[in-house]
Amino acid sequence: MSVDRTRLKELLARETAEAAARNPKSRAAYEAADHLFGRVPMTWMNKNAGAFPRYLAGARGARVTDIDGHTYVDFCLGDTGAMAGHSPEPVAEAIERRYREQGGATAMLPTEDAEWVGAELARRFGLARWSYALTATDANRWAIRLARAVTGRQKILFNSYCYHGSVDESLIVTGPGGRGGVSRPGNVGAPCDVTLTSRVAEFNDLEGLERELAHGDVAAVLMEPALTNIGIVLPEPGYLEGVREITRRHGVLLINDETHTFSAGPGGATAAWSLEPDVLTIGKAIAGGVPAGAYGLSADLADRLLSRGDLDLVDMGGVGGTLAGNALSVAAMRATLEHVLTDDAFTAMSVLAARFERGVADAVAAHGLPWSVSRLGARTEYRFAAPAPRNGTESAAVSDPELEDFLHLWLANRGILMTPFHNMALMCPATTEADVDTHSALFAAALAELAG
Ligand code: PMP
């Protein structure tokens, strides 16, 4: 079956009207927000299905409540920032203890929690030395600078349609015919032509990677082990081994961004698939919703950097990093890793995600839709193409914002939150089988409605 576009437009209009009727307080709050740029705290919050965002009243575990009094099963989970669930008790206690009882959120002094977290990240991901940031974007920015400093090379290679935060160098996509690089469409205020700082290859394309690295000017490849920001694009057999072999051969550092692929297991895809990056970056989920990021370096790389007297690693020790590694976010990281996103929690979350995936796949098959669904541990995503796209450019080509908005809005109006920008669903330790089954039933009903 293919989607009837006229029917889709009608249904989307109906659901948009339904959202306005169902959420009058959210709508009024949005319309009154005259002092916010774009009426929202951050302009990306306008990427919500419907004419306005629902306003958050509170959230606990896998549940979100809006100011109109509706409760949702949350499969968005802050697009991974709340993968530990909302306000899990051990993190709430750690925050309270650090901020209220002990006192001190930021004092330019280390706490003992920092070494505990470093040791735990080393155990999970295999990288020996760790440093903290406040966001994954910043961890990436700093990792890039270190890579340039230590290799003496200028460029960073990215996969087309990757996302690593608002890192200037990463906003590059392949040009016509899959060759060369051009600025990603819509890039706001690029500091310079992106091809001066970056190279690009398609995910799952070792030939393209080899061709780009052969120029000899690339300091590092910064990549996700599976693309997760343009649907989930999984690596084909041999691809990641090939990336490591080619990068080593060309003297190029490999940086794995595990911010989203952390869903693959307690040590992300790096541990799950026995990868050997030189640097690993992560953010979002590791502090239970409190801003925190981190990057890990191999022992050898850390030693090489620290032995370089010409690098000011003290005064320039981060990018906007005064609050990086602050006592509050480090305490939250420790509580999250020690008590919430534990090894056992990942096992349960993956089982639930597999159930979610089956629910979607069954409904898609029942309606004969040419869609695919992929999973990476606790994270699933469906895409409006089958077979699943093999790289970012292919996946970008099959995006369908109208269809996505309809599905998201239809589900939100019935108590399920999906991730804006994605058809992504993430499980947290508090997600239940019943939550997943609720989604499966509603998703099937949405497709039935679409089929007419
Ligand atoms: N890396 C990846 C893989 C991401 O998906 C994101 C955000 N979606 C980031 C980095 C940036 O994270 P933040 O916005 O928290 O800095």
C-alpha cells in the first residue's frame, strides 16, 4: 500500500484541530510567549507536530504530564537526555545531597565522584582517561581540537547527514554523485566554507573513506558507530572493522560519538561490538537529565597530549568549560551510572525495545507498507523505506515530514510521545511491557485510519 496524500492531509488537519481543542493551556502559553525568540526557550522546540508544543508540567519515570492535565507514555525521553527515566530517585537524592546538604554546585575544585565516574566510564567503554564537558556538543568540540593538536592536521571527516551537535565542522554532506563535500542545507552562520575544515564520506562506504583519507590532511574521523539522527542506519558487516583499519593505516584518529548509540548497552556500541576508538564522546543520558558530557582518551593519546608543552591544556582546558566537571553534574553522573543505567537495566530495556520493534513491524506488514524498522539496543526507529537505507543521504531522501507529523500528532493526542525530528522510540528503566503494548495497539490503529 502507498499512503493516500489527500487523506493524509485531511487527517493531519483533523489531528491539528484536535490538539488545539485538547491542549488549550499549552496553546495559550505558547501564544503568550512574546519574549522568547520563536516563542520557545530554544528554537528547535518549534519542531513539534501540531501548531504549538505541549507544555511540560512534570515527569517521572516513563511518564510526562502536560499543563493541560494529560499524561503521556514518553518514548521520546528528551531525545535520549532522559534515557535513565525522568527524575529517577537515586539521581534526585544525589542532586539534593550535593546541592542542599553538602552544598556547592560549582567551586572550581574537584570532587571524589569525578574519579569514580572516570573509572566507571573506563570500565564500560575501555578508554583509560576521562574529562568532562556539559554537553555532547562540547565534548565533540574539544575532542576535535585535541585531535588537531596531536596530529598537526587540519581536517575532520564526517559521515554525510551525521549529527554531532552544532559542531561547525560536522555540518557537511556529500556533493552530487556522492563525491566531495558541501555545506549541509540550512546551516546557520557558518564561520567559513565547511570544505576548509572538513571532509565527508557516506556511512557504510569504505572506498569513499579511503579516497578522502588519502589526501593526508585528516586529523580524525568523528562518527557514530550507527547513524541515529537520520533514522537508525546500522553498520554493514565489516564496515566498522574497515573504518578502524583504514584510519590506523592513514594515521587518523577515530572518535566514536556514543551519545545516542549508548542505547546499544552499558558500554555503548563500542563495548557491544568490540570497537577500538582513540577517543569517545558522550553526553545527554549520563547524568539523568542534568547537563553533563564526557570524553575519553586512550592512555597513549592522553600521554602524548600531556607531554606537549606547547599546548595550553590548563587555561584553555575546554570550550566554555568553567562549569564542566562541576560537583553537581558529576554527582548526577555517578548516581545515574551506579544505580540507574546499570548493566542489568540495559538488558531489560533492550528486551522491551525488541517488543516495540515487533509491534511496529507487525502493523507495517499488516498494511503492506514499504517501511522498515531498526533497533539499536534500547532504541528503535522506523523509516518510510524498505529495505532500510544504507547511509545518511539515502535516509534523508526518504524523509516525509507530513507523514511523520501525522503519526506523532495522532499518537500524542492519544497519550504517546514520540521524538520530534525522528520516528524514534527509546526505552528507559521505568518503561513497561504494557507501555509498549499500548503503543503497538495505537500505532496499528493509526495505520488503519490512514488506510481508510
Ligand atoms: N552527538 C550526537 C550523536 C547527538 O545525537 C547529539 C544530539 N542529538 C549530540 C551529539 C549533541 O548533544 P547536545 O545537544 O546535548 O550537545
